[in-house]
Amino acid sequence: ISTGVRRRSTRNQLLLPILLATFLTSQCHAVVKCDASVGGGTCPDNNTCCPLFDDDGVQVKDSSSCLPPNKHIAAGPGVCCGRSVNSNAWEEPVMTGCPVGYRCAATIAKYGNVEEYCQRVRDTDTRLDAIELAEGMTKGIEARVTGRIKDRKLLRGYDLTEETDNNELQSSYEEGICSNATDAVHPNTFPRYSLCTLPPAAFENVHGFPLKDGDDWELAYYSNMGSITTVVKADVRFVFISIHGSSRNADDYLCAAHSASRLQARYPPESVLVVAPRFLAPEDGPLDGFRPSRGQGALPLRWNETSPIPHTWRYGADSIQGGTSSYAALDGLLEHFALDPGGLYP
């Protein structure tokens, strides 16, 4: 749901677009420190830590890019594909990856354009070695192969361990076949994931959003810019609110929304605020890193996860403490940006 909300300013009228994205794919996750070999950054739990490279192809220290899991495909770590040969609209390098059961692949398309995608591996061979385009391609498909994949059989395309020309490879890519009934869930190819990179504080700090004056309960949320209630953010021009699914992994959704926001070409990345509310349940246990809006004292709202129906927050139920409907909580969040009573978004 995308809506433009017009609000008044003392000088003029401003339009603060708000994008509300609800993802119904289905535990709250902890934060993990990535190994130094992949940058030593921070990612949500169960993500695959991938290295981050700058414009010159040099690995960035003390920072990593995060590849989220996709349980609808399979459980397990994904594969890092490295830096895309294409930059985004803001000339930023884009890190890419593929989920478990796929490998990184690329095709030279018409006019020399490079099409990067994830390519499914046969069920009988699930090793996840990466193929990356070599720097400075001159002709044909030159690839750097990591690991042993010469005996791998693919459902679509040529194995790049063998020499082939552009026309043959492009033809095989366009004429891929369906092998079995799992192709509907596990397509042969699809675009690579664009990975996200955020500072550790974005995952470690869970902020509190006040919904009622003087209340001791607040809505938990993640943000790519820290607190949304205490700091003036004069540069913000677009707000992206990303709502998690039944797994309640709001940190993953913050990461995915942040990555998606950098693929658009209208609003500069530094002007896009990403917020991911966290509709907690008692099963999630203690919430480390919670930062109430009014300092110490307030606790995060929680909703019943099992009664009278599963995932009650999805249907507007009242919170266990505080008696706040999840719908009212989301309305309050939207009104905060649309009406801007505190003048934080001039």
C-alpha cells in the first residue's frame, strides 16, 4: 500500500510519501557478529554473512552484507555472489547473493549487458559453490570458479567450467526446461538478492514508540536511522514501513526493506527512512537492547501468539498488556509521520 500524505508546515505544504509494505511470509532473531574473513560486520541471526566491497573492488573491513534465509526454498545458509557488475541508480556498489540450493550465475545478454541471476542446482547435488564474473571480460564468458563443480548438473544453462560462446549460453538460458513438480516453488532461475549493509546499532537497538500519553507500554521497532521520536530528521523525504510475517523477524525485514529502498531512483538513499515494527509475543523472551522513547521504565507491547487464534496481532487483537490493538499501533505510527506533531520531519 503506497500513500502520499499531505501535512501542513508553517511555511508551506509538504508531501511526505509513506510506503507501507506488509509481508506475510513467516521468533525474533538475535544479532550475530560476522567472522573477520567476511568483514566482521553485524547481521540478523540465521543470515549468511557476506563480504562487502567498495567501488574499487576492495573488501571493506569491519562491515559485512547480510543475506537473509528463505525457508520457502530450503533451510540452510545461502551463497554470497559478491559485488554486482551493475551499480544502483546512485552509483553505489550492490552486493548480491542466492539462497540455499542455488548458485550465482550470469549471462552476457544483447548489447553486452550482463544479466545476473540465481541458478538452481539439481536435487542430487546441493553444493553451493559460487561462480562470479571475472573482472575485465574481453570476449565470451570468463568466470572464476570456486570449489569443485565440474560434475554438477544444472537444470538450465551451461556449466561455466566448460568453454562455450555467448550465443550458445544465451540460447540455453532462454530455452530452459521444467524438470519436476517442485519447479513452481523452486524456479530454475530468478534474480539475485540485493544484500543489505547496516551499522550494528540498527540491529542491536530496538526502539520504543509511544502510543498513549503516560503509558508504560510502547511498540517495539527497528530503524535504519535510530529513534524516530527524539531526533530531528530534516533530510527525510520518504518513509518505508516494513511489517514482518508470522515469524516476527522484524530485523530481517528492516534489512530487506533497506536494500529494496536503494534500488529506487527517485529519493536519494540518505533521505529514505526505513522502519520495521516488531509485534512481539511472550514466546520471544526478554528483549535485549530495548530503548523506550521516554528513557527507562516503559516495556514493549506483546500480543498473544496462540489464543484465541494464531498470530493475533495480524487481526487487530489487543496487546496482552496495555490493551492496544495492533491496528491502532500501526495507525499511530502512520499518524506520527503524516501529522508530525513534534516537527521532527520539516
